[in-house]
Amino acid sequence: MNTSHAKKGNFERRWLLVDAADGALGRIASQIASILRGKHTPAFTPHVDTGDFVVVVNAGKIALTGSKREQKLDYRHSGYPGGLRATSYTELLEKDPRRAVEKAVKGMLPHTSLGRKQLGKLKVYAGPDHPHQAQKPIPFEITQISQ
């Protein structure tokens, strides 16, 4: 018996809607990364993008456990000497909560061209509204969302 491998275009992608309100950032991000990779499908193949699209709403209401909100820092570097910038997650969640979710999910995907392609299927919005009603996203309940 031969092992079957998914091929590009042999599967149908779904759109899933995740509500991030009051959920822990890391727990939500790990499950979103799993969906983007396609690990929830029987056709999962590590070297093929078999994942679904994910629309995350209410990213502005996401929670960080413990004292991470004050102590955890988001680092950026301009590429020039002395160009390191650090921002606390308190400021980051006030200024751009989408970046916090995207950065957490990006760190949990493969750091290859396939991972970048999978990250392109993630759509994050700070509020409850999103422009993807035409795709008819299916509500997806995140398990173990409590803190």
C-alpha cells in the first residue's frame, strides 16, 4: 500500500472565522498556526500548503497572561547600527493589535517560503468587522481558550 500525498489543487480551502476576544495570545496563535498549515485535515502533507484561510476578529481584546503585557517587548530593527526599537506589548496592543497576533502566529510557522505563503492566508482585524463576508467564513471555536 502506498502513502498518499496531497498535491497542489487537489483539495478545497475553507474560510474559518476566529473570535480572539478574551483569549490568551499564545493559545490562540498555536491553533491558528496549525489550521494555516493544514494539520487539522486528513490530507496534511508537510511540504504542501494544505491549510485553510483564517479570519481573526477582535484582536484588540486579546489577553496576555501573567505580567507579559508590561514586561514582554516587541523588537524591530531598521538594519542600521543602533536601529533596534523595543515596544512593550501594552503599547503594541493599543497602537496595532493586529501586529501582535500576526507576530505570534508567524513565529509558530515554518521559517521558509512555504511558511510565508501560509502566513498570507491569515487575515487579522482589531474589531468585530471584516470584509470577508462574501467568502462565508465558518465560525471556529478555539479550544482551551481560557487563561
